[in-house]
Amino acid sequence: MPNLSSKLSRRAFGGIALATPALLTVGAASPVAAEPSQPAYLPAMFEAPMGSYRITALYDGAISLEKSLFFGPDQAEIDATLSGLGQTGASLATPVNAFLLQSDKHTILIDAGLGEIDFGPGVGRVSSALSQLGVTPEMIDTLILTHAHPDHLGGMLKQNAAAFPNAQLVTSADEHTFWNDDGIMAQAPEQMQGLFTGARSVFEAYKDRLVLVNDGAEVAPGVRLDLTPGHTMGHSVVHIDGGDQQILMVADSLLNADLQTAMPDVMAGFDTDPNLAVQSRRALLDRAATDQILISGSHLHFPGFGRFLEAGDGYRYVAASWL
Ligand SMILES: [Zn+2]
């Protein structure tokens, strides 16, 4: 899907070319008139201060999801909403973002993209983005896994071993329990078996450094995991309180940012418990809109920092104005 990737990259970089020195280089290398010949190798990062932390969005690439994966109470309204957003094809380009969180004391990676998992061209770029930031795998002290799906955990392995030799792996106890349950795995459909083996291989690689937490746990100063089950049973969002600024990273509470912001009741084929996912999404969107907290997400348009506003029965995403 090189064309979609390059479109997303150019759109993202076009608006933020002046934001950081790193992106000035990117802007200069992305002339409007010429297609970049190798979009997969462009650096893809956006940094912002977050109180005592600095948060950097890392773009892993874009995956293509079939439109038919999304379903809900009114299929015609889903089609109309997507058409209104200019998304008329059978597949939907879905950006994959990870986040680096740095303070004086901690270097934290929130999810790690697809890594070596083959999910089409142009993905698996988190590790090169980290190295371009000067962050070596050894420097990561904490890995937060929002949930154990391939686009979040793939980059945590390198040739089936831990890619980050000094990092603790933090995830919710519920997530760990679900994917390690042999009874659940035995009853799961054939196409889900790979998800279980993938999750287990990451837990195994980090078994000596695994930190399993419950709802609301503080995993580093000001960094909290809040359980939002449904997409997976231990799916968590990350609340970062940097003192004078806060951000809520909503992970896969929105798998398709445009559609599920406008229509929060739309479910996705990847949801373990779609009805519970809708409940969690509605509660999260309500909280984010009421508090007007800055948000980002694993599949929001890169870099994805913005706010949710109430709009009819749904919500509207508005990009952060600091850009
Ligand atoms: Zn995801």
C-alpha cells in the first residue's frame, strides 16, 4: 500500500514541518511536487512537551483494514458516514502509532508497532524512528503494552527474542490472563490462534521482567494505566500527568478514528467483546470531551494529538492547536 503510506506521511509532515529540527529535515526531503521514492524510510516522529515528560509520536506505518470489519446498528449510516469522510473504498487506511515518553528518570515506550511481523510494505518503522531519535533499545527502561495485538507488540521482539534488553514489560493482569488461558485459546476460532501464540511469545520473552497491573495502576511517576476492556479483555489506555499538562492515549478505543468518533457504537471484527468495547469507548469519549483533555491514540491520524468535542450522538476530533 505504498501510495496510501506516502499520502499519510506527506499530509502529516506538511502540517508540522516547522515543529522540530528533526522534522525540518523531513520537510525539506518531502517536496510537494515530487513523490518520495522510498516513503517507508522517512523518519516519522513528532515531539511535544508534556510537563516533566516529553512525548514523541512514532509512526509505524499504515495498515489496510477491510471496511467490512466494521459493523453496527445501521450499516447504511456507516457507509454514509465513511462517504462523508471521503472514504469510499473497500479498505480503510489505518495508521499505527507508538509513543516514546522521556523524563529525567525514565525512557518509556508505549507499544512498539508491528516490528518484523509481515503486514505489507511500509510498516515496522518504530525501531528506525527510535534510532533516529538517538534512543537505543538498551535505553528503554519501561515498555507499556496497551493490549496484546500484533500492531502493538510486534516491535517488542527481534528474531523472537526481547528487542529491549533492559525494559520491564508492563501490561494489565487481565490481558495476560486472557491470552494465557488454554481453555479460552482452545475455544477461540482458528483465525485467532495466531493472536494467542503472538501474545504468548512476547510474554515469554519478557517473563523475568513482566509487571502485571490492575486498573488505575501508576506504572511510572504520573503515568497510569486505566482498564478499558472490550477491544481486548485487558485493553488499557495510558493517562500521562506531566504536572502542568496531561494527555490520554486512548490506544485502540478507536480502531477507526473518524468512523468510531462520529459513531461510537460501531464495532470492529477485532473486538474480543464488541458490546463491552462500545461501553468502554462511550465512557472514554465522554470523559475526554467533558474534561477537554488532550488525547492521542494508536490509530488516530499521525501524530494524532487533539481533543474530542461532542457532536450530536457522537463526537468530533479536533487536532491540537499548538501545531
Ligand atoms: Zn491496534
